[in-house]
Amino acid sequence: MLEAFPNRQSLTALGCFGALALAVLAVMFGRELSWLAQVPASFSLPVSNWTNAAIATFSTEFRSLFRFVGDALNWQLKTLQSVLLDIPWSVMIVVLTLGALRIAGPGLAALTATTCLYIVFAGYWKESIATLTLVSLGLPLACIFGAALGILAHSNRYVAAAVDAVLDVMQTVPAFAYLTPLIVLFGFGPVAGLVASVLFALPPMTRNVKVGLDQTPRETIEAAEIAGCSRLQMFALVRLGAATRQILMGLNQTIMATLSMVIFAAVIGGFEDIGWEVLRAARRAEFGNGIIAGLVVTLLAILLDRVSEAAFVRERQPQNKLSAPSFWGLAVLAGGVVWVVIAPLLPSPAQLSMRPYLAPVLNDSLMSVSVYLSTVTATLKSVITTYFLLPLRIGLVRSLTPAIWGFEMSPALMAIYVTVFCGSALVLAFRQQVGAALGVLFAGLLLYTGFSGMPWLPLIAGLTLVGWWLGGIRLAAITAGGLMAIAVSGFWPSTMFSAYLMAASIITAIVLGGLLGVLAAEYEPVSRTMRPVNDFLQTIPPFVILIPLIMFFQVGDFSSYLAIVAYAIVPMARYTEQGLRHVPATQSDAGHLAGCTSLQLLFLVKFPAARSDIILGLNQTIMAALAMLAVAALVGSRGLGQDVYIALSKADSGMGLLAGLSIAMIAMISDRFMRRMAVR
Amino acid sequence: MKLFATWKAALSATIPVAGEPMFALAEGSAGVDSSRGRSTDVKAAQSSVPAPQENRPAKAEPILSCRDLWKVYGGDARRVRAILAEGSSRDEKIARLIAEGANPSVAGVSLDVRNGEILMVMGLSGSGKSTMVRCLSRLIEPEAGEVRFEGLDLLQAKPADLTEIRRRKIGMVFQNFGLMGHLTAINNVAFPLRVQGMALADRLAKARGMLELVGLAGREDCLPHQLSGGQQQRVGIARSLITDPDLWFLDEPFSALDPLIRKQMQDEFLRLQAKLHKTIIFVTHDFLEAARLGDRIAIMKDGKIVQIGSVLDFLLNPADDYVRSFVADVPALRVVKAGQIAVPAKEPFSSQGDPVVNADESIESTLKCFLGGAQRVVVRKADGTIAGVIDHNLIKSFLGRTNSGHA
Ligand SMILES: Nc1ncnc2c1ncn2[C@@H]1O[C@H](COP(=O)(O)OP(=O)(O)OP(=O)(O)O)[C@@H](O)[C@H]1O
Ligand SMILES: [Mg+2]
């Protein structure tokens, strides 16, 4: 096992040490070595202008095509919407409830009826129908294109590689980022949002179709060959059949993605759907309306998820006595009867809306609650901001002032600070834990400078070296290239701001999520209560979370931070619990026999055994946090998320795309890092 | 005494020296048809009596044959083909392939299967049985060799012809069943007919009959995962039979069954075969099953056929220790049938007084007659004619030469 001395590990350690030293120099001589500390102005290129020009050329080149597609979609949207609106609400409720009863059983039928009635009395019937219109038009498109791509990828290895790469990017670029170019192409309006939803919802379909088709068992294929299948028969009768379950799972994911993006795309405006109502309420600080509309979105999401899951994913038991045609015939008949007999007697949804009475009351009571809690929330906010967020962002060097912390970074304090970090690094180094020593030094530096003061070149160099150590020359090239590209296109400061926000929320998510995961793994009741909460957080469209946050914590970094944490904590908790639960009983028994205390058991036996699961969870947490970054920008944090958002409002598609790609780049790099780490 | 001498002469005609294999298995000649060889010899010695004992079909052209068949997994495809194209010996090729990092799963197999014959294939796990069967049905492309079915070179056949042959003439049962998970049992069975474009009602009716035959009436609408392993396997068997194939491949068809059902299925298999006379290649791990069902047995090791012949050949002359280990614990008295060792009586005799046994009864039951005091036993074929006789000395010599003597 002896390696030649200058092996990869020691070279990396040396290099990282060098980078750290450089960084310290850059911090100490900020003025002389400014090119080392900040990205020089001369370094950036007008990449976003070029992108804009390219998109402009593209859109003029294909103007008639996009106009045609856009008009066609617009016409369909309008037609479908008016058809759906023409159906009286009572008929809709009866048919939908009967449908849910057939597909998913009495429980979900009841939920369907409740949701519909709630929507009527909440006064959001028209808006919900608009959302439903978008979903029911976007869903088939996403399915068709997604499935076609999946089939192509299944039939050709090279196409598969290309599709895979494109999907990777599509799933990491925040959807806001491609809204902007779509607006350029299709004009301002619901069609751009619809197309964005299709694009956003298509990857899960493609992935599941491909996996399903690929995974047909070998002997099944062979049995079909012996039966003398032609190629077409093999595809249609055998592979497609074998893939059905997987494809239906994809359908469930596609439905949820479509809904989530339709809600999201409301930021473009122009279709008065329920997402728009949520957004408008949040912008005007009408929390009563916001909560009522947010609940509509939440109910719709949960309903769609559960019903489609019951229909597609779960095992279906033939429990109904009626055959399918006669049941649906009856359902239509019932709908018809209601339409003719009952519907004319009922008032319109607008007349039934309780919102005018409910919203102000709700608003007032929420306001008084938030005022009542304001001392608590304000303290929480200021403590976390002062002692956690600020040091991470601007570093101790600038937050440790009498104005903020009440005392100053005196030379004596500074000496102690340096001694503590260097000392512990030395101790670790003597114990042969070079990696940990370097980590401590880096943490010390980061805490001192904050993300915004972190010298950029040494940081890129250090990350590149770590990438080289983890994944060889390829990963090193990706890391260096990606980060440099971000710097060149002028997004470095935004990126560092986002990095700060991400780091803060991810650290929190890890600590809290890990703790919850441990508790859930140890105590069954915790696990049982956590599961529905996690399901809930994962099902609801992310920006519904924003409303209560703004209400209690106002607009700003802190709300963004909480929003990201709320979204990112779920995978951490889930994977930790799962990993700990899967630790083989023999291992923990061996630990018990060796006389471990339960804490020792946890740290010495269970965590190491659950390591790869936990790292996977960490990876998912990072991805979730990145996905939430752009959404969180809605409640007013800066960074890449805000760049994307601003670009949207300025219709600056170059800026939007590049900021989005920067997020995707970070996502891709950290994903590779984490995966390598899980293997090691 | 005389009779024993005749039998011994018949045997020694093919066994020059005791201890040497009965049939030399030279390179690529694993397919020597042993039973035919032996019965000819017997006939030569016994020109006056008609027909040898074993109720095998008469001499016929092989319906399926392969020559020097190779299937190599892994390794660089071009190098593998180059090595196989050389004129070197089989063992040399194997050594070179392994040195290249390739895995010869089927290594230079040659074999002939006659019309209506049941060939049992045995061998340790990973010895290449399934792979060989797949090559014979061209589910996988062998790297080298030739496979002829009814005179047609399968490996050169055009896709359309191959499809046609498979639809009409080949059936296969898979080790892991290979059922379509999304189709109910009856639709699985009807699948080959659907592929051929048969009308729905017709194919369902046929499939229902087939399911009844394998004892699954009433489970027609179950999905495969709702059936037990044994039931799934029976669906697979029904499916493979529904096109009434001439050539039937069975890859461990009964391994997933419990002993009781297995025995039933074996009986059913024999009954069917007596009616249908299919040509069958049957993979099994169970020597008793092989002895019971098969006309001949082939034992594979590392992709090669190390011995091929009748049960008696294996019991009397195992080719090497590997083969011996397969038959070591086989109760010879039970697996060998009276018809297989009976010799024709030289002089005309009256069967009065001598006990009569059926040709397909085991030696064990013959033994009981001797214990009852008989001097010799007359063996009668299924059609009522006399197959031959077994006397005291013959049985003694049999006991002495098989492991049952030590038991
Ligand atoms: N698709 C494949 N790819 C690579 N190697 C294979 C493949 N299929 C079989 N092999 C190899 O070929 C050899 C023979 O496998 P085969 O399945 O024919 O064995 P078998 O005799 O049927 O065993 P068993 O009794 O376990 O079914 C094994 O070494 C196996 O590893
Ligand atoms: Mg096998």
C-alpha cells in the first residue's frame, strides 16, 4: 500500500496550504494584492450582452415559428379555460369527486369535495380553474415530449448521454432563469409560463421512461424473442408494458412538477391564476388573502399528488363492483343531472365567496398575532443575524465592532483568535489528520473574512485542488473552468453572497435535520409525526412557505434563510433517519457488547455505518437549497437568486440565463464533490 | 452363465480396458452417439434376436446439431475472434482467451440431438449450460461455430426466417421464468399466439386449456408477482408449449417446484412426451431427474461437455472425477431400468415360472424377484413383446460394477 511520496494526497495538502497562505496574504495586504482578493474589473467580459445578442438574433430568425406556436398555445389556453369555466361549479365538484372515488377511494374523494368547496367559499374558483387549465394543457405536452425524448435516449447510447447532460442542467438551472429567454421568444404572457412549465416538467418523464424501458428483465426479452416478436412488437407489447409502472411513477412526478411550475410562472402575470393571487397578496402584504390563496395551492398540490399516486403508483385492487364504462357513464349522467336540475338553483362562485368577510378578519388577527409575537420573533431574528449570519457574510473583521457586537477586535483578541485556530490545526496535523487541520484553518479564515471578503483566486485554487484529489483531472478542470466562467461573466460577488446564504442555511439544515433524523431513528413517535410534515413540505409549491415567513420576519435575508432551511431540512432528516435505521443489527449489537454508551454507539458505530446515506442526504440538501435560492430571492435577499429575478423584471435574458447557469454550475460542482466523497 | 457372457461381451466390445472411459471424448467429438454405438454392437452379437432393449426412436438424422460452438464473454471482440479463428487446439484457445481476460462460457461444444430425443444437460453452476442453450436458440450470438436445425444454418439465417422458425418450431422455458410482469397468467401464456396475430378469443381459449394442463386452472387472471415461484414456472412451461414447438428448450424448469409437484410435473412431462415426441434439451441439476426423463445426459464443465451418454454409461464409466462426483450418490438400483440391462435370451424359452417385470421398472424391483427365489427375470416392453431376460449373474455383475455394490 506504499505510494510514492509526492502522492496525490500530500500534493493536495501542500497545495491547499499554499492557497491558504496566499489568502492570508491577500487579506493582510488587501490594497497591494487587490487582484488576488477581488475579481479585477478588467477581468470580466460582457458575456451577458453577447448572450442577449444571440437570443435576439435567434428570436428574430425564428420569429414566425415562435409566433405561430405561441398563438396556437394561447388559443388553446383561452378555449380550454372558457370551456372549463362554462361548467357550473356544482357539476365540476360532483364529477371530480366521483372520479376520485373511483380512482382513489372514499378518503380522497372526501378530500376532493372538501378542497373544491373550500375553493368556492374562498372565492378563488376562477383562479383555480385558470391554474387547472394551465396544468391540463402543460401536462400532456410535457408527457409527449418527455416520453419521446426518453424513447430516443433508450434507443441510442449517444443520444442517451446527450439527453442526460441536458437534463442535468435543466434540473439545476432555476426555472426563473429560463423564463426570461422564453419571454423574449414568446412574448409577455401565460404562454411563456406554459412553455416553461413543460420544460420544467419534462425531465422526470424522460428519465422514468428511459429507465423503465431499459430495465426490462433479460429473460422477458428473450422469452419474447423466442415467441418471435418483431421489433415493433417487442417495443409495444413487451418493453412498454414492462415499463408501465415506472412510467406511471414518472407521470406522478411530472404532474407535480407541472403544477409547481405553473404556480411559479405566475410571476410573469397575465392569466390571473391562483399563483398570481398568492404572489399579489404577498407583495401587498395582504396576509389574510395570502394565507387563503396559499391554502388553495397547498390543497390542490396535495390532492393532485395523492390522487395521482393512488391511481398510478400504488397497487390497484379491483374493489368496485361496477365495470369502468358503466361507472364513468353513471358519473357523466350524475353530472348532467346536477347541471340541469341543481346547478341553475345555485349562486355563482363569486356570490358565494366568503373572502370579503373572511380576509380582513384573518388579516387583522394574523397581524395581532405577529405583533404579539414580535418581541420573540425580533429577538430571534436579531440574535441569529448578529451572531450567525453577519459573521458568515462579512466576517468577524467587520461584524466585531462596538456597533454590532458591542466590543472591538482588539489586537489581543486577534492574537487569541489566531492562536486558537493555528494551535488546534497544529495539534490535528501532529495527529496525522492533515485534512482536518486544513479544514480548521480554512474555517478560521472564512470566519474572519466572511464570504464577501474571501479572496477569490486562492479560493478557486483550493477548490480546484480538492476537486483534483477527489475526482482527478476531470473534476479539477470542471471546478476551475466553472468557477472562472462565473468570475468572467461578472457574477462572482453575487455568487459569494449566495454562497453565504447557502452555507448558513445548509449548516442549519444539517444540524437541525440531522438532529431530527437521529431522534426519528431512535424514537418511533418522532418518526411518525415527522413523516407527514416532511411530505407536506415536499409537496407544497415552495413559494407558499414564503407567506408566513414574510408575515413574521418581514422581507430580507433572514426570511430567505428560513425559507431555504425549511425546504432543505427535509432530505437531511429523511436520509439520516433512513441511514441510521439501516445500520445492521449485528453492528450495533457488537457495539453494545463492547460497552458503548448510547452516545458512543451513535458516534462510533452508527454514524460511520450510515455515512454514505448521510452524505447522500447532504447532497440532496444542497440541491434543495440551490433550488430554493431563486424562490427565496422573492422575499428579498441578494445574490444570484436576485440577479435572476431582476433579470426577469428587466427582461434581460442574458443576465437571467447566466445567473441561472451560475447556480447550475455550483450545483453541478458540489454534486460531483459530494458523490466522490460518498464513495471515499 | 452364457447369458452373462453375452452381455459382458457386448459391454467389452466398447470397453477395451476397464477404467478407461467407455467413449473417448476427443476434441470436438463430444457428440459421439453412444447409445447408437452400443446398440449396434449388441445387435452384432445377437443377430438372431430382434431389436435391442431400449425403446429409443429408430436411427434418424440429427434434427439439431452444433459444431465447435464458442461463446466468449468479455475481452476485446476482435482479439477473441482472431484467437478462435486459429487452428490451435481447444485447450490452447481456452488458455489464451483467459489470458486475454475473456471468459469462454461455451468452449468448442459439438453435439447432435436426434428427432424425438431428450438430452439432459448437467453441470455445476456457471458451467455454461444456460449459455449453451441460448446459443442453440440463437438468443445470443456465438463467437464461432455452427448450429443446424432441420438442416438450416441457424447462425446464418435471415432475421425474418429466424422469427418464423421461432414462432412455429421453438419453445423455451427460462430459468428465471421470463414472464411479462404486466400481463396476467393467461395473457402470458397466450403471448406467443398474440405475436402471431391470432384472434383474441381463440388464443385465450387455447391458453386456458394450457393453464389447465399445468394445474393452474382458476389462476388465469393473476399477475406473475401474485403467483408463487413454482406457479410462475408452470406459466412459463404452458407458454412455451402453446405453439406446439418441435424443439423445446427447458432451462431448469422444475427447480423452483416442491418435490411433490416436481414429481407430478415429471410424470406429466413423460406422458406428454410419449404423445408428442418433441426434441428436447433439458437443463437440470438433479441427476435423478436426468436419469428419469432423459435419453442421454451431457455433463458440462467450464463450458465444455466432458461426457455425454446414457445413464448406464455414467454409472459404469464416469469419464473423470468431476463426472464421478455427479453420480457418486446416485442409487443405481433405482435409476437404471430393467430394460436397460436386460439381454435377449439366446435360446427360445418359456416364460412360465419366471417372474415378469416391465422394461421401465427399476433394477430394484427386479432384485425383489431374485430375493423371492427366482433364477431369472423376464423383461417385457410396454407393447407386450419380450425385451430380454436378466439372470442372477447379470445382476451380480451389475451390482459389482456400480456403486450400488458397496451400499
Ligand atoms: N450476460 C453475460 N455477461 C457476462 N458473462 C456471462 C453472461 N451470462 C453468463 N455469463 C458467464 O458465463 C458463464 C456461464 O453462465 P451460465 O449462465 O451459462 O451458467 P449455468 O451453467 O447456466 O449456471 P446455473 O446452473 O447457475 O444456471 C458464467 O461464468 C457467467 O459468469
Ligand atoms: Mg443457468
